[in-house]
Amino acid sequence: MAVNLAPPRAADLRPIPGVRIGVTEAGIRKADRKDLTVMLLDEGASVGAVFTQNRFCAAPVQVCREHLARGGIRALVINTGNANAGTGEDGLARARATCAALAKQLSLQPGQILPFSTGVIMESLPVERIQAGLPAAVADAAADHWLQAAQAIMTTDTLPKAFSSQVTIDGHTVSVTGISKGAGMIRPNMATMLGFMATDARVSQDAMHALALELAEGSFNRVTVDGDTSTNDSFVVIATNKAQHPRIDSLASAAGQQLKAAMLDVARQLAQAIVRDGEGATKFITVRVEGGKTAAECRQVAYAIAHSPLVKTAFFASDPNLGRILAAVGYAGIADLDQAGIDLYLDDVHVAVKGGRNPAYREEDGQRVMKKSEITVRVVLGRGTAADTVWTCDFSHEYVSINADYRS
Amino acid sequence: MAVNLAPPRAADLRPIPGVRIGVTEAGIRKADRKDLTVMLLDEGASVGAVFTQNRFCAAPVQVCREHLARGGIRALVINTGNANAGTGEDGLARARATCAALAKQLSLQPGQILPFSTGVIMESLPVERIQAGLPAAVADAAADHWLQAAQAIMTTDTLPKAFSSQVTIDGHTVSVTGISKGAGMIRPNMATMLGFMATDARVSQDAMHALALELAEGSFNRVTVDGDTSTNDSFVVIATNKAQHPRIDSLASAAGQQLKAAMLDVARQLAQAIVRDGEGATKFITVRVEGGKTAAECRQVAYAIAHSPLVKTAFFASDPNLGRILAAVGYAGIADLDQAGIDLYLDDVHVAVKGGRNPAYREEDGQRVMKKSEITVRVVLGRGTAADTVWTCDFSHEYVSINADYRS
């Protein structure tokens, strides 16, 4: 069902010096599938991360925050099949036990491990199965296992999501590779369900947190499938510092800007891949809002459109029932919005002028665009010069089927 | 598909002295259906109303606001099949032309008419068909045509919605009758799509606006189907002042409280009927949030639950995937919410204790409740004494079908 999303090829994913990845079948929820991943980092990596703003954040998110504050991260451990969220004190203990088990095996401190979980909420994490699986995962570790990890972290995803790029910084070529997962419960607020990116670039630890934030803002924080912000959203950015260029201490530097641009390109592909593989998605929709007083109000309008079940079902049906978009603009919560200033475009088709139907608009033009698999909705608010963009998908029978059957 | 909602019987709907209703087939969008309603008021009625907060409010809503400010309302005219929203200046002219046509026929001023439209957005109102149909609608007017009106204002509703009650005020029996319509694009913000209530009680015009507001707050402003706030939401309350009890000048008086309680009972039934007949609904869900610092934050949490596509599809599937409810609580936007204070109940079943799964909770207990057609979700926030309640329905394949096919 994924919209114009090709499965990644292992040969296209560049290994990152200083990162080795291993996966195994731990039998966490289902048999015969890889569901446990470890990501091992050489000493000296800088690590930044952003996490869900959901107040019901999962136990591993709470543990990650603690461990990141202490620094010296050397490994990540990721399980699918169980989110370890809504599990109270016992869930925290199980997340810590996972870290302790991997730390012991690697002769590290538990605080040097970051744990991640994704899957069903409010069920007890089978930590003994994770502990039993860790030796096989560590034994599997290799630099060219990014595709295996992208597969092992999937839940309702239909395709793994992984992208790479390269950029030259001060004459040195550095690589960027990332993976992500997620298809439902997607309305990230600081990060997606799970996203991991690494580069061998040299970046100070101080600059890493800002880098993670800015990458999330420009990618994962601009997508939505169903408006449900997950309890487990986590986005981690790793710089292994293996490259030979002068260290980047500030994103404002020329080298910082170059690296950020290259990483943002990968982050956007990862984020958009989640929408393209959105549960039941048949269309990829770009919602661009322009002419606002602030970017925040443009984003607010864009999300109102992107979350409207009526707009999303109209896209599914290829029905240019475009008044639903105007209705969503109207209830987006901008108190002093004047409908007489608003124009609406569907790709190149000018649908509404100053709040009313464009006299030149013909239904068949709207129909032509609605039948495409990639559509841009452009709303001009006519009250300023700010703009923002979010990406979303349509809302189909398949979404209901997937979420009515998810646990069965 | 409606959930435990019986069709109203004409004999149960009390006529309101001073109100006559007529309907006709005007062919506004479809042939062979009643789609035009007039409600004629004797001189001296008090009228209050609340309207959508959608900034893209429809042309008739704008005209209603103007006319209500001038007072002396004598008739309402309601069409289905076309919302006259997103229609700009031309739409305003067509709403005014509708009022002018009915005013001429009744020897009134156009400002004494309130116009209402519901149906497809951003299409031109066929005002000439309405004008042609008005004589037949007026000729049909009778005091016992409430059921006919409830049928004539339907769009995607599967059943008409109408309720009556009586109350004794200072020894005089007064009647209350109301009708409503709406099944999708339902997240009223001051009113539902269309709701009309009348009583023969004596109420001053000054008290009517407050009465309309308070009734809406306790009924239509507590329901949601899909979170889409309509462009046309209108709720009108009429007191024909025909009863003989002393005039109610303040809702705070004993008589005001009696009348309000009787009218609120009808308003809640009308509002809940919209949810019971929600597009594709198979379950009626009461979401009660207690233990908040303010009623507003309780409502915010309740709406986050009631709007979550994941929660709604889980109810459709009768799947006690209850972590999705906790996730919605977490992203409701209460910045200082402590998950360790939260309890969750499904009817009588205690599901979560202090943010984690209740050790005594058994899946089969959750399953038993989820299979019912009426379910109460109760969340205790553990941070105060305020509470609030909203009503919603589940999210089914049928919702997608209805909204993918609505215009076809």
C-alpha cells in the first residue's frame, strides 16, 4: 500500500565508521521475526536525541533521558512487539534491567546504554526474552547491517525505511545513514516513533543536541498520519567523530550548515517514508500554508487540514469535495482569521479566491489532480509573509482494518 | 446503524403554541425528498441562538447574526443539500435573497427571517428553487409538523431526531420540543450543525441569549463525531411567550432553573442522538474525566480521547487495546500532567492504577465491556476535583464509506 516508496537496497546504505549493528529473533511477541536490535558505538561518539512530548511517555524514554544527561553513550538496544508504556514502576525496572544486561555483556555501565521499545501499550515487557536474545544480537553486529535493523524495528510498517547520503566537509567525505519506523500513532511532537541516524562527521557533544532538535523540527515534526502522538517517539542522532575534518562546534559554521543540510535531506526522506507507508495510505499529501502572520499559525492551519477525517477520506475517494479543506482552515483556531482573504490551490488548480469558489474553477480540473498519488494542497491566508509545510496521507478503509485488527 | 436510537413518533412531539412548521420538496440537490422547511413564529417570540466558531462560517450564519441583533424574528427557513458556505459575497447575496422572498410572502421585513443551510460546501445555493418552493412550504405550515421538519433537515443522518418534554412553572404546564440534524463534521463549538428548540414558556429576550448559550454548553458543546467543526453549526432556542406564568427575566430564578433543566434534558437528548447516529457509529461512548484542576482541562483530555482515531477504531473492533486511551491522555496538552497519578476505568472495570496496568485487571473483563453498545470511559487525573463529560461514537469502515461517497 505504500505510496511511491521503494524498499531500500542494502548496497545503497553506507556503513558509518564507528557503528555496528546486530539483530536477532528474541520472540518478544511473535515467533520467526527479527525483533531485537543492538547498535554498538565506538568510544568517543557524540549523541543527541529528542523524545515524545506525550506526558504518558514510555519507560524506555524516561531511562534514555537519564542516561543521555550523563553522556558516554556506547550502545542502543531496540525491541519491537511491546512499547513498555503505561507500565508504571515495573516498566521502568524492566527497561533498566535491559540496559544492565547489555552493559554486562559489553563490559560497560548501564548508563551508557539507550533503550527503545515499540509495539503494544500497557503490556509487561518480557525482559527475560530480551536478555536471552542479546548475545545473538551482539554476535551479529556488523557495519553493513543497516537494512537488517530497518526491518527489525518495523511494527505495522509494510516496508523498511532507510536512506543514505554523503557530503564533503573541508575536503573530507563523510557519510550519513538513517532508519525509521512508524505507520500509525503518528503525529510526532519532537520526534517520530523511532528514528536513528548516524554520521562519521566530527561534531562536539554540545552541538549534537541542537542538531537533533533542528533535524526533528525540519522533518519528523512536520508529518502526521492520524494525529495520535505516540508514547515512545524517539529520534537519535549519532556522530562517531571518525572523519578527519576539523570538529564542528557550532551549527552556524559553514561546515555545520553543510552537515545539517545533508542530514536534513536524509531525515526528511525518513519522515516522509513514514507518511508514504502510513497505515492504509494511498496518497501522499503535501500541505503548504502561506501568507500567515507566523510560521506557527501556518503550521496550525496545515495540521488542521492534515488531521481532518473528512479531508482525508475525500482524498482517499479522489473526490474534489474541497469545501472540507476550507472548513478545516476555518476551525484551525486562528481567532481573527478573515475568510475573505483566503485562496486555495490544488497543485496548479486555483480552487478558491478570497474565500469563495473561483469562477474559473472547473470540477474536472479538481478531479484530475485528486486522482494523482502525490498532491500539494496550498492555502494562502493573505495576512502575512510566513509559511510552513506538513506532510500527510489519506484515510482509507485499510486504516480502519489495520487498527481494528492490530492486536489480533 | 444508529446506536440505541429509536425513530421519534409524531404523537410524542408536543406542538408549541405560537410555532407552525411547513416542509416541501424544492429539488435543491436531489429529487423526491423534502428539503425545504419553514418555521413560522407568532409575533412576540423571544429568540436566542449560538453559532459555529468556524472562521469560515457559512453565509446564512453571517446573515442570522445580523438579523438576530435587530430582533423581532418571525420565521426561520432551512434548506438541506447545499451549505452555502465557502461561497463569498455571492453566497451572502443568495442568503439575503432567500430571506427577502419569504419576507415578501409573509408581509414581513427580510430582517425578521433567519436563514439556515446544510449540505455540500462551496457550491452555489440554487436560490431560485428555494424561492419557487416557499409558497408550498408556507401552505403546509401546521403546529404538529415537528417530525416532518426533523426529517426534512436530515443530510447523512439515518434517523430524524426530535424530543419533547413538559414542565410545570408556577402552576402552568409548558412544553418543550426540539429537533436536530447532523452525523458527520460534528465537533460543535457553540452549537451543532442544526438544532432548533421551542417552548411556549414566557422568557424575556434578554434571558434568551444566556439560555441558548447555557443549553449549548451542556449539550451540543459536549459531543463529537469526527472532530470537524462545521461551517454551519447553528442552534436556535425560541420562547413563544404563550404560557401564562410570570415572565422569566433571569435564569437564576427558580422558574428559570426549572425551565432550563427541562430544556437541557431535551437538548442533551438531541445532542446525544447526533452521536448515536454518527456516521458509521456502532457504539455510544461517554468519556468522563475527573480529578482535574479545572473543568476545561478535563474537557481537553476527554476530547483528546474522543478524537483519537486509534481509540475509536479499537472501540469499533471491541478490542480492549486500552493503552491507546492512556496515550491520548498523555498528548492532550496538559504540560504538567503526572502519569503516575492517573487511573482508568472502563464501566466498572479498573484498568489502570497510577499510570500502570492494574495487577487485578483481566483482559476478559475489558473484553466484556468493549462488546457493549454503550460504554463509559472514566479517567481520574488525580490532581484536583473538577470533572467534565463528552459523548462520542466509534470509528468504523462505514464512516470511511460514507465520507468517500458523500457527494457521489
